[in-house]
Amino acid sequence: MNGPGKPRPDSPVDTVDIVDIALPNDYGVAREDRLVIFVPGAVIGDRVKIRISRPGKRFAYGEIVEIDTPSPFRVKPECPHFGPCGGCTLQHLAYEKQLALKEGSLHESLRRIGGIDIARIKRSSIVPSPDRYSYRSKLELAFGETGGRITLGLRERVSPFRPFTGRVIPLDECRIFSPVVEKLIPIFLDFAVAHHLRAFTPHTGKGFLKHLILREAKATGDVMATIETRPGKFPDPAGLIRRLTDDVPAVKSLYHAVNNRTDDVIRLGRLRHLYGQQFIDERLGGLTLKIHPETFFQPNGRGAALLYNEILESPYVTEGATVLGLYCGTGPIEIWLSKKARSVIGIDIDPTNITLARENCRINGVTNCTFYQGRVEETLSALKLEKPDVLVVDPPRTGMTPDSLDTLLAVNAPAMVYVSCNPATLARDLRILQDRGYSVDRVVPFDLFPHTGHLETLVFLRHSQDTGIVIGRPK
């Protein structure tokens, strides 16, 4: 049965050259006259035979029939699950080409969406990830069923020819996470079989087991596991704990989370601590930072340390500077900058984040950081803070809300550092900031997500009223 937009088997075959890759979907791009053809699975430099599905006048999708001439940039993926698995989408592209592709895509977003003249701003080359594999500290696995057998893996990759089915691609390893997953997957599958537990199915809303979320502290190898289920009795936690502690002593913490949603979205509702430590500790740059199931921690810690150092070593952060951090999470950037800044304030809406941020300060002996919990707009209005020397914003993928933008503009800081994981919303926000008196000083992209179409970007901005002198006050 053909999926939506899938070419008919008897459709004519065309030969096309792949000239680009569209991020973040990572489809190869070919052009025929004015028609843009997106080709899943193709890489820059491939010549491929395709059958075309034409959903519109200006673009179409091409399904690969045969790779006629492989690109010199095409490499053999290291992971045996590459392709159907939705985790990595660029493992078949040489890493150096991945970097160039991401950097070019960022510049195009800044130019097209942000209206930024790329030639007129200072740009640093994209910073590669220190680790190309085993870099992720977090892995979210889904339970599924195949042929009546329970499985654990990642959702099948969606394409124009393979719409979302909810099917789970069974995994026995994950090259971008950690070898420890090879030991953990069989344990949780055996537990499910022993207790006759069924996997949750998004289409029917039936089943008990939803997700297994793994966190690993790369510096120590300590692992935190959270098993997410629908409401119901969780059987024999003591038996699961015995198996984990006997077979995988790296597991230092186990949680059970209840999620009563009928879709596939992870939502750690009622959280119960079953075993071990409440937190695991990551160590970066001489700091100890706590990880909890409900808090965000940059999934590529060693890459994030490079980004934090880039801010710390910039002219924006001096020994006399005051720093205000918005959307601070558990405070890693703010605590990092406290190594040099005179004082640092962080604000975040999530109470768990702020609790951990304060605890991170305590265990690291940091006394010049203060954290406040609340909505950014309301908290800033209530605090009536002195104007900071540097404003650091690290919003979610959706970027800044209009209210948040108005609030940070009212702060009127002479310098701003914007950390973004989405080039499109970054460019949108930069256009507004430039219209309101800020100018882009420097752009530094970081590849924190090798083998995917995602990247992190650091943007330094100065206010037009700033004289360009060194920012900060004497101690």
C-alpha cells in the first residue's frame, strides 16, 4: 500500500544530482529547472535514480531507486540501525561535510530570516564536538511490540514516503549514547516479559510501558534510569533493582514516572524514587553539576564546556562584570561565569531547576550566584535589579516570546549573549533585537549533535549605546 505522496511503482525514473542537504530534516536536495526535489537518504554529491512524487508546483519528493554514483562525501554508517532508526540522520555523511553543511545552513538562516549581512559580522568557524560518538548523556527509548514480542528502541524515522506509524525500531546498541545501553535493554525487556507487561501503543491508547529514559554522567559513568508507564501498579520493583545492581552496577539511581497522556510525548508526571541516589553528578570544568530526571542538562557535556568557556573568555565577562541569566535551568552557564564575574543572577520558571541551581552553587562553594524562580517577565519586574553588564539568554527551541523580548529589551544591558539550539528562531529574534538597538558582534556555532541536523549557536551582541569600551566594573 502506497503511503501519502509515495510514487507509484510504475512511475518514470529520473537521474538527478544532489547539490545540497536541507536541515534539520536532512533530505538531499536536487533541482530540475524551477523544481526543488527533496530526496531522503541522499547526500551532497550523489547522483541518484529516483521516482518522483509531485505534491506541488515548486517542490517534489524523490524516492531513491538506485545510487548511480556515490558522493565522495558518502561514508559507511557506524551504527547497524542507521536508516530506519530516527535517532541519527547524517551518519552516512563525512563528519567534516556535516560541519560545513551546518555552518552554511546557519548563515543562510541568519541572512534570509534575520536580514543579517553575513559578510559584515565576525564569524568563527563551527566548533567540532570533542566526541563524535558516545557523546550523548541522555537517551529516550520507547517500548513497542513487533509480532507480539515486546521491544525497546527508537521510533521509526518518518519520511514523505513513510509517515508516522508509531513503530519502534528495536535497538541493541546506540553509538551516540553509551555502551551501557547494551546491558540495560535486555534487563528491562526481561522484566516486561516476566510480568506480562504490554507496551503502550499511541494509536490505540492501550498498554502500560511507555518509555525508558537513561541519563549518564560521562565523567563517572554513573547512570540514572527512569521507566515511564501509564497509570497502574508497577510490579516487583525490588526484583528489577536486584537485577540492575547485580548486572549493571553503574546504575546508581532508578525512578518510576507515571504519564497518563494518550500520546507518545514524554511527560514525567508523578515521579517515584525507587532506588539509589536522587541525583547523579556530572563533572565539567572543575565543577560538579547535579542531574535529576526532571531537569534539562546539555546532552553533550564536553561540547557544552567549550561553549561555556567561549562566553567566559570573551571580552564581555570581566572580573568586575555583573551577569543576568534568563532561562538559566540548573545554572551551568551562570555558575561557570561566576569563576570570573563579580556577581551573577539566574532566573528560571521551573522550581526543580532552581533548587538544583542553588544546590550546585552550594556543592561548588560558589557565593556570587543568586537564583530566582518565576516567569522571567514577572520576576524581573518584581526584583527591580540594577542594569547588568551582560545579559545571557538561553531560551527553548521555540525562541523568545514577544513578552520575553520586550522584557529583556527593557533591561537595556550594554551586552547580550544569546545561546540557541534553533537557527530559525534565533534569526527571527535577532532581527527584532537589531531593530531595537542591538547589533550582532560575533557568531560562533558549535556542533553539539554530531550525525544529526541540529547545532548550537552562540551570538554576542552589543547595544548601540555601548561605547565599545571594556565592560565591567572594578571590584
